[in-house]
Amino acid sequence: MHGYRWSAYLQLRYFNTGWESAISVGPTWANEDYNNYFYKVALQYATASRPSYNARAGYSGSRITLTFSKCFTKVFFGLFARYDNLNGATFIDSPLIKQKDSFTVGVILSWLFKRSKIQNQY
């Protein structure tokens, strides 16, 4: 294990005829071990264009996620889009940071082998 990351977010969910859509937004924080695992440059790996760097614990950026999903009888289907922004992160000066934001999209498709007898209300 390389430290921990913690995030808090606000989420707004909307249900309509079995379809669920949601938006969540919030900041993330991480401890020093976690941030150093990804953003540290040890002295032995430093070069003229990549100076040594030690990350600190603290604010690690923010995230906005949009989801759209539905659970059918035997199939779960979902779409998501996520935007991450590192502006203001404690490790923003790491020479390993090449981009301060990212956008990710994806599709989720799962086959449900068995469901519990207690059914979800959605």
C-alpha cells in the first residue's frame, strides 16, 4: 500500500423509468506517501530537465463525474464521463506533471448471474 487518498463529494441523482443519472463534484486529498508514490522524483533519477522533487500531503485536485445507467433483468449498462483538475494541488510543481486536467469517458456492461431476493427500489 502506498498511502491513502480521500475524497468528499456532493451528488445529485435522478431516477426516471429505471434509468439513473447522477452528477457528483468534490475535492480530493492524499497523504504524503500517496503523493510521493506518483509525483516524487528521487535524487538518483533527477536530470537537468527533471529536478528532484518531494511531494507533500494535502489537497490533490477536484473531480466532476456524470453517470447514466440502468439495471435490466440480467444486464447492467452504464455510461460515465469524468473531468479531473489538479489546479491548486500540493504536488502541482512536480516535474512529472505534464497536464493539469484530464477528461475520461467510459462504458460499463455487466452480466448479472444472480440477484438477491431483496430487490433494489430503483
